[in-house]
Amino acid sequence: MSTFAASHLSPSYPDRAAWGTAPKLRAWQQEAFDLYFRREPRDFLTVATPGAGKTTYALRIASELLSRGVIRAVTIVTPTEHLKRQWADAAARVGIGIDPEFKNSQGTTSRDYTGVAVTYAQVAMHPALHRARTEARKTLVIFDEIHHAGDAKSWGDGVREAFEPAARRLQLTGTPFRSDDNPIPFVAYEEDAEGLKRSVADYSYGYGPALDDGVVRPVIFLAYSGEMKWRTRAGDELAATLGTPLTKDQLSQAWRAALDPKGDWIRQVMQAADRRLTEVRRGVTDAGGLVIATDHETARAYARHLRNITGEGATVVLSDDPGASKKIKQFAASQDRWLVAVRMVSEGVDIPRLCVGVYATSTSTPLFFAQAVGRFVRARKRGETASVFLPSVPMLMGLANEMEVERDHVLNKRPPEDGLDDSLLEQANRKQDNPDVLGDELPFETMETSATFDRVLFDGGEFGTGAAIGSAEEEDFLGLPGLLEPDQVATLLRKRQSDQQAARRKQESAEPAAPALAPHEQVAELRRELNGLVGAWNHRTGQPHGVIHAELRRVCGGPPIAQATSEQIQERIDMIRRWATQRR
């Protein structure tokens, strides 16, 4: 590491004493740091899984560039106001003065600072101002979660105009993929064999390698299904079982009913999550939980449920609350059990003690899911586990099973052949994603909901079967120790499932045999099971349902599913299960 010239020993540059307090780089951070300085690039895209430590890595690069005189100023661009302050705090710890309160109306900042932290929206509002600041001094621009620069054309255009003159640009993201075709500024794209343009990272560090290195926690997903009943505007009363094959409309409305605080489903799931948190706190004494809510009104209602469940108040963080950053900081340093928030803590916010989460939002994009789960995976010491509770919804199950899949941002994507994307769900839930939308906007009234423990997902595998809330099977999984290595998690999950199956077989052998299903009932049951597996495979691979069914017919033989016998359907079920096992 280079030393600082005497001319740098001023309030605007890191001094030796401050630099001495900087944490030692992790192996991946050192590797990426060394690669950066071997290349000396103007642009460098680092993709590292949420929780891996991108902030520490970026600030070490900034400090080195300042010490070498390559740059004279630093601008940090973030998605949210809270992250501006978080970055400024981290920079101060290594002696870099960053002004997180800089406003466009100021034009300049105090000479006490080496640079400023701004949001993408702030840059888009006055790109010419930020361009002038960038041209005035040799500047390193650090883009935190650079994919946000593609959130709107005006944002992308503003970022390009403001920072095109920068001496250096360091792009950071935990999730480089987007669901749209907006190109991300200063990111390189290369054409693949299919003619699609894919983002190209200079250095990547995925969840799988980070898990192997002990940098992140293993994530145990606990999925809950259940019975939902609601009334439409027309007065029709409908019912559906979450976790079974449903049409898009049925799934959208059943999912929303499950998250409705007036029903029992969310209350029962939060009770289960709190029991899990109690178990985790036996090994991780300050472990905390986070409920990610859909909107402000619902967040407040969830907090009331948690008070009734725990006897303690929950911290509620709302995006329009001027004291939100202070509340997050206080919760991070406390021993309090639960935090309830809408969207603002889904990305970048650093609360390392979060170990248990409830995914109580209807947002289902891969980017949002990955960032939300990223709030729970930051490891402080080896052995800590993370547990995330979620509805038994196919797209969420698919995303949970693909935690280790690394994605790129792809331009000019073709729409799915079968149209089975989640655009309808997103459209149906869009109003709920906005703050303070009144309940009378909903297309239905929730009448009754109940939760059923469905399964545990871990490392691409599924454990457990549907069981009643509070049953011995559910408690077995809720009672997993909070300190386990990834291989210990898998071993213990397999053992508990094996024990449960043995107990079930023993009970069944002692009971009178159930009456056999009529042939048509047996075929109907097998068709439902096969369709459910095909849906899960669709979300895992992106293959259309029709293509999957056709491939099963080609491999196994036989007619279309409507004419297939029970034996032929069972053979296809066994085949698709083998595919899933081989793919892991």
C-alpha cells in the first residue's frame, strides 16, 4: 500500500492514522483491488453479491487513487438519501470527508470535504451542475448500485451528461440485471451467441463463492401456503389455496389476500417468524427481524400485529419520514426485535444483525427479491444463518431456489413464448406498491385467510410437506439452531425431514387404510402435481410450459396430458423430479 505525500495530510485527504484504522481487505476485495490497479481503467464494473462488502472495497480504491494524486475529489452516487449518509459515515472511518447533505442549490461544498454523496434523482435534476463540479477537479465517481441509473431515461441521460468528464468511474452493483431494456450508463455490453447484448463485469463475486468463503450467511427460506377467501367488487365470493396451481388472476388476488393485515395468514406467519427469531437469538443474542411491507398503511398494521405477538413495539420506517435514517441507525445499534419498513431498506442499507425476515410484499422482480434477501445475508462471524419467510408463490419459490444463479443485464430480450411473465401481477399490484393507497382501491375485500406451513427451501433443495401451523413438523424447522455452517444446515434439514417421514409412515401403518381414490380422482391429482412441477421448472429455467410438457412427452412417450394414463403422468412426474435433482 502506498504512503501519502505530505501535501495530502489535510482535512480533505485520508491521513496515515485514519488509514491505519481501515479493515483488512477480504480475499475477493484484495483480488478485485489488485486487478483494478493492474489495469488502471477509466471505467470498472464490480459485481459483488449483497453483503459482500462493496463499500469497503470502493473506499480503499478511492483512498489509493487520492494518495497517488490520480484524483482530487470523490463523488458517490446512491439510490437513496439514507445511503448517502451511510457512505459518508463509512468514508469518514478511513479519513475521507464526504458531504452527504450537499444540495443542488449550493453549487459547491465546504473545503473540509474531499467530495459529496448525491442520489441518482438529484443528478438527473441538474446534470449540468454536477458536470461542472466533475470538470473542476479530477474526480472519481463511485456509482452505488449502478443499475439504478437505468431506472428512467432522464436518470440515464443525466448520469451520462454529469459524469462523462470524470477521471475515473467505479460502478458497483449486487444485481446487475434489470427487467427492462434501458442500458446502464458506462457499462459495457457484448453480443452473445443469440444476438443479445449482455452486460460485462470487470470483476464478479457471486453468492455461491461468498457463501463458501463465509462472507455471507446461508439463507433458509420457509414458505407458507393457506386458504384464502375474498369478495369481488361485483359481490362474488371466491376462494383459492395459495401454493396450488392457479390462474394469474387467482394468484394475484390470493397473494394480496394473504398479505392483507385484516386476515390471519400474515399474523400467523409473523408469529412463526418471531418463534424462529427467538431460536436464532439463543446463538446470536442481538439478532433482529425485518418485515418488508407493501405500503405505509400495511406497515403500520403489521407493527400492531408484532406488538400483540411480542409485547414489544416494532420500529416502523416509512420512506417519507424525515427521521427514517436516524431510526434505521438506532435500530441497527439496538437489541430490539423487529423493524417494519416499506421499500427503502430493501437495498444497500447495512443492518448486519438482521437474521430473520418476512417477505410481505407483492413485488416479485428478480432484482427486488435479490436485494431484499441481501439485507439478511451479511455475515459477522461464521455460522450465523438467515431465515426468510415468504408466501408459497411460484415465482418466489423459483427465485429462492436460484439464489446462487448469477445474471447479467440483457438488452433486446424477447418476450416469453407462452406469455407467462409476471407483468400482470406487477400491474395488479402497482397501486399497492405506492405509499398510503387506501384500501377501497382494492378490487376485492378479504374475508378470511389462514396459513399452512408448506416447505423449507435451501441450496436448491426442498424439505418438508404441508403441515398445520404449530404442528411438530413446523416447529422442527423453526427450531433449527441459529449458528450452523451451510453443510450443517443441509445435513440437519435432511435428517429432520427423514425423521418426519419415518414418523408419518409409522402413524399411517397404525391407522386403517384410507379408501382408494377413484380412477378419475387419481388422474386429476396426478395432473395437478405435474402441472405444479412444470410451473416450478418454468420459473427455474425460463422454458415455456408447453415446451416442458413436449419434452416430457418426447422423453417418456405417451399422448398429451389430457389423454395420458395415471402411469404415464407418474412417469413424467418422476422424470421432472430427476431433472431437478441433476440440475442442483
